[in-house]
Amino acid sequence: MFQFAHPEYLYALLLIPLLVALFIYSQWRNYKRQTQWGSKNMFLRLVNGLSIYRVITKFFLQLIALALLIFLLAQPQYGLSSGKPIKKQGIEVIFALDVSQSMLAQDVQPSRLERSKLLISTLAERMPNNKIGLNIFAGEAYPILPLTNDLVSANLFLDQISTDMVSLQGTNLGAAIRLADKSFSNNKKVGKAIVVITDGENHEEGAVEAARLAANSGKHVFVLGVGSTSGAQIPTPEGILTDNSGAVVKTALNEEACIELAQAGKGQFFHVDGTNSAQEQLQQVLSQLQEAESSYTNNSAPNELFPWIASLLLIILLLELFFAERQQNWWRKLSFLQR
């Protein structure tokens, strides 16, 4: 399919009819001035070698060159080029991100949720050879992005995550781990890690057992605990969150539950605060997992027509150089350009 990457530049083509009108007007003015000298034949004898055909041809070539230059700015493209296979050495990481309302607390700036999203994005960028996947959970767990090497897509999905994406509130850590456990490839040679990012306020049973089963199948469960143990209020668009009795709800990091979960999953617990220590510690631990070669095909890119149009533009400009308004001696042999 033919398309332009920047079609807004095509508006410049409106200059062409304006230039044509100005050219016609200038030629009419020249004709009026020539008649003051007498007949046309007399004027042409006075101005040796002048040819209106060369003037028109030169102007026509200049218009074509201008149009081609505008097309180059609009970046014409046709079809798609096939992607090339790329091989990388890395591991597989599934991030399970807590999106319950308690993650709106601001005891970690700008909030627990936004801090967690930034951490995932930074880790993915620093470990580009890894395949990453993304799940979210609250009362239930939901897949967002399957395992991929495409960091651009990962960041796009990550930016859209909010607490409004789930209808069932709560913190079902067991469901999050079970979903992540099913999200890996069948490659038994590659290291596999489940990174749970939560404040640890588990409202369902079975989380420790899910982590133990994941560890027994060759995965490592790492837990990033977000928030403070002293607790914080939960801001919402309607104001500070309150319970049915009107009392202000406070949420605190449950470190004990997070540590127990990480130990059952043969991983480690890291506390996420205002520093980058948790991110750096997790990155170091992940780099020690067994890496395996994985291959993928990069995204197809549109075929650029720039070389073809640029070559044609160069040819037109070279041709234009041969056309002077007055006939040259070596050019007189071409009869179609005679007066």
C-alpha cells in the first residue's frame, strides 16, 4: 500500500499552480514589452538565440524538481519489508503488577502504582535481551502483554495501566502467581522469574502454595514490596477512601507476607522506597539466572521510496542545467528547440 509518512508536507504542492500563474503572467508582460520593439521577428533578431521553448522547458523541469522535493519531505512509502530474525541471550520475566486501590497511596512518590510502572520500564530498558511479559491483578489476575522482546509495545501497554482496569477489588496474590506461572514458554533451558509488585495486603488464600508450586516447576518468585510499613491514606477522584462506617482507610506494606511469599518461591524480597536500591538489587539477581538463546523477528518496516525519488530529482536538476534561455552554439543542432 502506498502512503506518506508525513502527508502534511503535500500542502506545499499548492504552490505549483500559483507558480504557473505567475509564469504565465510574466511571459505575458514580456510579450507586451517585446511588442514595443516592433514585430516579433525583429525582436528575435535583436536578441540572438532566445527561444520561448527553452524557457518553457526550463520552467517545466523546475516545477517537476519542486514537486519531487515536496514528495521527499512527505516521505513516500510503499508496502512492507520483511522483518529480519534477531537472536538474543536472555531470560524470561513475567511482571505481576498489583492494581488494587491501595496502590494509589502516595507514601512512595508519585504513588505506589506509578513508582512500580517506572521500575518495570527501567528494568526492561536495562535488560533488553530478556523477554518480558506483563500481568495485572487485584481481586483477580489478568494478562496484559505476553512474553515479548518488543520494549516499545511493553511501554505502551505499561502507560495505560491504572486501577480502573479491574472491576473486582482486593489483592489476590495467589491468582497473580498462578497466571504468571502459565505465561512462560516451554523452553526448559532458560531462566524464568516471576516478579510480583505489591503492597502485600493479601485478601485471598493460596498465595504461598502458588509460589511454592511455581518454584518447584523451575521458576523464581521475587517480590517487590511497595509502600511504607507505617501506612498511608488512599486518595481517589472522589476524595480520601473511607470504609462503610466513614472511617478513613489506611494501607501499609505487609513485609512479613511479602518475605514469606518470596521464600516459598525460592526468590528474594526487595523493599521499594524512594531510592533505586530495589531496582538495582533485583537487576543484579536476575542477571545471575541462566540465559538461553531466543530468536524473534523484528517488526516489518515500510519500504522507503526516498532513493528512487531522490535519484529522479537529481536527474531533473542535471537536465535543467542544460537549458539556458538563450540557445548555445553546441545546442543548435537540436531542431526541436529552435525558434
